[in-house]
Amino acid sequence: MIPATFDYVRPTSVDDACRALADAGEDAKVLAGGQSLMPLLRMRLAIPDALIDLDRLDGLREIRDDGDSLVIGAMATHHQVMRDPLVREHAPLLARATETVADPAVRHRGTFGGSVAHADPAGDLPAVALALDAVLVVRSVRGEREIPASEFFVDWMTTSMEPDELLVGVRVPKMGSGWGVHYEKFHRTAQAWAIVGVACAVRRNGDGVEEARVALTNMGPTPVRAHSVEVAVRGAGSEDAFRTAAAQAAAGTEPPTDLHGSSEYRTHLATVLTARALAAAVG
Amino acid sequence: MPRIRVEVDGTTYEDDVEPRLLLVHYLRERLGKVGTPVGCDTSNCGACTVLMDGVSVKSCSVLAVQADGRDVTTVEGLGAGGGTHPMQRAFHEEHALQCGYCTPGMIMASLDLLRENADPSEDEVREGLEGNLCRCTGYQNIVKAVRRAAGEMREPGRQEVTP
Ligand SMILES: Cc1cc2nc3c(=O)[nH]c(=O)nc-3n(C[C@H](O)[C@H](O)[C@H](O)COP(=O)(O)OP(=O)(O)OC[C@H]3O[C@@H](n4cnc5c(N)ncnc54)[C@H](O)[C@@H]3O)c2cc1C
Ligand code: FES
Ligand code: FES
């Protein structure tokens, strides 16, 4: 199908983009890689008055080392993120999870910033941002502010960004040494969204787990952090112990029922996949 | 209406386009390049895959205005000089198509894969083509064709490694 008409703006600086977004009002949309937005426009599930296209803001594609953290430009593509040496070294969970997103052509255009801003509960990267305690850097004509991932995802495809705010980058704290990571994604066909996904990072100490971060994809309207598992898994060192800790994975979640699976099925998957993710992350 | 300047299969075009015009519709309806089909509304099927500045994109997920200043290669730009590209020949020889609807996208995605990996294993071909759906072949012969073309394209002295 053909999208409805819209005004098209292609700013050449972040300041111009913020001004365009402020001027265009609430019915404007930011266009990043277009890999979620273009299908919505084509099916006319989105009918914005104006599109502010970030495609030519090359400065937003930069991934840089900022001391204790990496700052990943909002327009860094999936393709770029999963190969970037800094990301592979300091945020390997993000690199691994990004490799499972979509397919090569989609990864050439789709962006990390777009995935996070889109806040699709089935998207893989919001849970990763949550597990890594990432901080979202947003800017508008009113200034810049930083939002912790734990306060960013507020509801189904809804973030705490204001309509005139642009996501400019994501600050990802570097993982020190001794961490193992894994993203366990369950889907039935190649190139498919997660029915449930588990983002997991563990710091090992001898034979046991000293510290763990676990976040779940598609177990509710927003990504959720499985805090009870993070506590229960401390000291665990065997597959049995991981399974016991993972039994709590779905605690407090509200998994959806849809054509891919029922809520009960997802609850079951969350426990099984979390145990697998823990075992794989411990390595 | 914005004016764009885009190189498609070696020819430069300048056109006024509505912002909502998809690149795939520009290619088909303005330039007559109907070799690139549309297979879905969701950017899932990969039938519309082209190379933009040398990398694969689904041309139904890109606006024509976004191709301004870019270089686009469609399946019609392969095999310069009227010949067939080794990838096209391999698809033919290995019977890697039945209805052929997915073929242009498969060929373009395969070239993108070989750009990064000149000698892919069977699994790597399947991974590389995960964004391209085929309803007919069961993929078996597509994988064979890509590996056959890869072998030919690796031969010393070949000129035509990239399209
Ligand atoms: C076939 C297919 C399969 C896919 N499979 C997966 C998958 O398995 N896992 C997965 O996680 N994703 C998947 N995706 C989605 C893909 O990862 C998208 O790239 C991503 O969801 C959106 O990123 P984008 O850059 O394309 O954003 P766009 O589509 O351009 O934008 C998405 C939304 O975010 C807003 N937005 C984007 N950037 C900003 C910004 N900087 N500031 C403010 N708002 C912004 C837009 O206004 C829009 O509402 C798939 C997509 C396709 C087409
Ligand atoms: S038509 Fe473009 S992906 Fe299906
Ligand atoms: S040959 Fe018919 S869809 Fe692939």
C-alpha cells in the first residue's frame, strides 16, 4: 500500500531536527531507519502530518568511548552496532542480541535508537538496554536530559520521551572483566520476533554467580527486569541451581496472549529460557 | 515536491517526487524497472531487495527521497553489457526458482552476502538470506546456486566480483 501524504523535512543538524520537531507539533514523527515506521505508514497504521528524517545526521551514527561508558549514537545501525569493536568489547550482550534482530537488509537500515524509541515489547534491544542499565540521552529545543532505562519504557510502545524530544544517544555502562553474557531468543521461524527473549549477564566468581542481570522480552507491555531471579541466582553454580533460580522468572509479569502463544505458554517459556540463558552466560 | 538525483544501474536520473513515494514504486513506475517486485506490505519478504550504496536494503522500506544522492543497483543492472551475471547463471543452472517472484531479491541479497563472505558455508548462506522468503523452492537449490556462484566469482582473474 501507499502511505498517506506528509510533509518531509531532512534536517542537517541535531539542532535543526529539534527545531523541526518542536515546530511540527504532536502529529509529526521522527524517521530513523524506517524499518518499523515504513510498514506502519504503508498500512496506514500511522498517519503523521510530517516526517523528520534523521538519515543524514551522520554525527548521530558515532559510537564513542566515554570513560566508564560507551555512547552509542541513536542512528548507529544494527549492522554497525553488532560489529563495532568497542561494543563487542564493552557491551557484548548488545552485540549478541543485535545479531538476532531481523535480517541483514533490515539491519543495514534499522537503528539502535529507533528500536529503543519504538519500545515494541517484542523488540530485542529494549530488554538489553534495561539489563545493561543504559541511560537514554534525549534532546529538544528545551535542552538535554538523561533518562535511565528503568524509567524510559512506560507502557506498550510508549516511552517517557515528550513528543518534542529526540533520542540522540544511548549511554551504556561498560561491563568490566569477569562477565559472561547471553541473549536467548525463542522463535519458530528464521527472521522472526521473539515469542519470549531473555537478556542475561552474569559475573562469575569461582564456580558460582556473584552478580546477575536478567531482563525479559515480550513478557508484558514493557521489557521487564527479573529482579527475583537476579537475587535467587547468587551463588548458584550448577544447571539445577540455575533452573531453581529461573523458576521465578515470570514473577510479577503480565505476558500477552496472541497468535504466537498464550500467556501461560510464555510464563513457561520464561522459566525455561532464563535457565538456559544463565547456563550459557556462565559458559 | 522535492527533487532527487539518483543513480540507478549506472544511469543518473533527476526527478520530482512526492515524499511518500517508496523507492520500489519509483523504480517500477517512474523508471520502468519492473525487475524489482513488491511481495508484501510489512518489509518481511525481501522480494524488493536492491543495493543502495553497495549494501542490501528492502526498497519498500526506503522513500525515494531518501535515495537522493545515492547509487542504486537493481537486478536489471547486473550482467553489464547484455550478459548474465554469474549469480543469475547459477540460479538458472541450479533450478533455484520456480515461480521466480522471490528471485530478484534473492539474487541481490546473495550478492550482498558474498561482498562480506566470498566463500559462505551452507549455514551462512541460509543465515544471509533469512530476510528473503521463497514460497516455492524449499530453498535447497537457492543455497546450491549461491555457493556455485561464489565458487565461480572467486576464480582468479574474474572481473565481475561486484555487480
Ligand atoms: C522484517 C523485519 C523483522 C524485524 N525483526 C526484528 C526482530 O527480530 N527484533 C527486533 O528487535 N526488531 C525487529 N525489527 C524491527 C527493527 O529492529 C527496527 O529497526 C526497529 O524496530 C526500529 O528502528 P528504526 O531505526 O528502523 O526506526 P523507525 O522505524 O524509523 O522508527 C520507529 C519509531 O521510533 C521513533 N524514533 C526512531 N528514532 C527516534 C529518535 N532518534 N528519537 C525519537 N523517536 C525516534 C519513530 O518516530 C518511530 O515511531 C524487524 C523489522 C522488520 C522490517
Ligand atoms: S516487498 Fe519489500 S520486503 Fe516485501
Ligand atoms: S520461486 Fe516462487 S517464491 Fe521463490
